[in-house]
Amino acid sequence: MRRYHVQTFGCQMNAHDSERIKGMLEDIGLGEATSADDADVIVFNTCTIREKPDTKLASYLGAAAARKREDPSRVIAVGGCYAEAQRDRIFSLYPAVDVAFGPGSIAHLGDWLGAGGVGVARGAFGLDDRAFAAALPTHRERPFQAWVQVSMGCNSTCSYCIVPAVRGREQSRTPGEILAEVTQLAQGGVKELTLLGQNVNSWGRDLVPAIQTEFGELLRACDAVEGIERIRFTSPHPKDFRDPVIAAMAECDAVCEQIHLPLQSGSARILKAMRRTYTPERYLALVEKLRAAIPDVAFGTDIIVGFPGETEEDFAGTLAVVEQVGFDSAFTFVYSPRNGTDAATMEEQVPHEVKIERMERLVEVTQRHARERNESRVGRVEEVLVEGPSRTEETVLRGRTRRNTTVNFTGTADAGTLVPVLIESATSTTLRGTQEALVGAAN
């Protein structure tokens, strides 16, 4: 049997897409290889939202090209956002690449690769032929967790972001299509869903004929599906986070007390330059409204350091918002220009050494708050969805709380089960504890 290996870069949407890519490859008769060294077909599902993934991809492609020189029958495919962004020159940049495809064209991958990856013709396709991947076969990492795509593309015009250019305008799936998939997943044993969109809050507004359903109602409909124990969603945009969604989060048993709410900057001037269409004050008011409705909610965020024109005063504003919110987790990024975005041509690009120094200060603050927030959970009993053994300790189990915090714990539960865990210690990124049944037995 010929075998494949998929290397995934970037966001949760790419993780979802890679599950579909794997399912497509298995559907045409390939088996999964544990590494690229053992694969006949090597697929890179790429990200291009920052410079770092581009650099990593170049390194991986160099290694794949070396393997192809050893065995010319090997096939190299590049998909995702980088492939779309570079669609006119991907083959000249990387002559060893056989196939390139955009993030909305996974459905055609089997046709391009042929039966088992034999007889591949060089080609590319992308935004002109995009489609939802829900009907495609899938290869999920865990049978009890699933991504559900509710929309693709984005209508926002953030000045730093290339996503609209590579994923296109926003397109929503209908409520019936989404609920049919959710019901099928629940019947197949899925307990936890993550609803995906570039901006989930604006789901449904583009549907024709217009429907009255909005994202809060979709959350309620998914909550009503028997067998679904947990519902998450990502990513929302603060400008579209409306009261019906907050009410649904507070009232639906399955919707988890966790929100990833991108901040990007705590400076009103920089947010305006980013075209984020909210102010720090509006962001903080939304946080307070959410905490009032959902007292135990956990906040994650994205923050960009060193956006063009960012002064020390602007950065101090970011630190002030971070201090006030006290995020449970944060993805922090040094700004990197993306060709085709307005921010890339802005004056006052911040020197790299200034970005790094500010990043170090930001990370110290975010990690301090994350550690304090996690330490506040010590002594509590948390419901944990068991995901399997710990990555570093085979005798320890790993899972996640409803607030999406990783827990390493002593226990006897099977993967996919929900168990109570007494939290005994914490770091900035993880909790540690003992399954409550074992605590009782020890006493």
C-alpha cells in the first residue's frame, strides 16, 4: 500500500481541513505514514498569516525535495493559504511540488492525485472553485471530538490580514446542513464539537434568501442535539459579539465557559489603523458583560506586537488591557508584513529589536495572569474530558476542562469519558490532579 503524510501549519480551520485531506487520501487507497520519510505522498497544509510559517514551510519543502530526488515517484502537494497566496508562482518557487490547491478545493485532491497518487499531473486550483468539505470523508484524531465548519472566508478588512485574499468572501452553510452533520456526529459517538469560522458571530448573514437565524440560535440548536456534551466555537470577532450569543452561552448546558476573543492591540489608535472597528473601551465592556452573564468564563486572546506606528504609549495601552482582563491564555505574535495587505506598505515599521523587547514584556504579563488564573482552580473539582495518556508520562492521563485548560491527572478512565478531577497544582498552561474516585479511595 502506498502511504501519505500530512504536515499541518496554522489555525484550527487548517486542522479541520487536514482531517478532510487525510480522509480523501484514504478514500483513494492510501494508508497513513508516521513520518514524511516513509511516505509516498507528502502533503503540506499551509498557513501564511505570518512570516514564521512561510519560513518553516521552506525548510520542510527542502527536505521533501531531497527525498523526491532519491525517489522521483514521490509526490509533493502543497495546500492551504500559502498555496493560494502564491498560486501564480508556487511551481517556480518550488519545482519539486507536483500539486498545489487552495483551502476551498480539497474535494478535488483525489482527482489530482489519481488512484494511489500515481500519474500526477502538475496543476493548481483555488478560490475560483471552492466548496465546503463537510461531505468529504474524514480522518479525525479522536472519535469523540469533531470540528464543524459553519462558514468559510471573511468579510472583515483588517489591514494586516491576508485571510480574505486567500479564503475569499464569507460564505455560510445553512442551518439544516450544519445540524444534519452535528446529529450524524452525535450518533457516531462525538461528545465535543468546535464550530469553526473565520468570524463565527457573523454566520448566516449572507444566506439567500435571508433567514432570521443568527449564531446564538445555532448554538441553541446544537445544544439540543442528544449526545453532544460540549460545544466550543472559534473565532468570534468582538464587533459582532451580540447579546443573543451571550444569552445562549449562559443558558445552554453544552456550550462551554470559554471564549477566544482576539484583542490584537490595547491602543485605540492602533486598532483604528488595523481596521478592527472597536476601541479598547468597547472590548473591555464586552468582557465585563460576558463575565456578568457567565461568571466562570475563561478568556483567550490574540495580540500583535509591533504593528506599524506602534509607540511605547500604544504598547502600554495593550499591557493595561491585558492587566485589566487577566486572560487565561494568549497567543502573542510579532507583527510580520504580508504582501498584498495595507499594513505591509505603512510607514513607521517598528524595528525588529523593539518588537522582540516588547514581546518579552507582554509574555511575562500574560503568563503571570494565566498562572494566577490556573492557581485559582487548585482545590476545585473540574469536569475533564479524557483525551488519552500524557505526552510526557505514560502512567498519567491528559484531558481538558470545560474552560479548555489541559489537565494531567492520575486516573483510570478511558479516552472519551467525562470524569471529575480534583485539581492539586497548576502552571501557566496546565493543571494537575487526581481523578476524584481515586481521591475518595485513598481517604
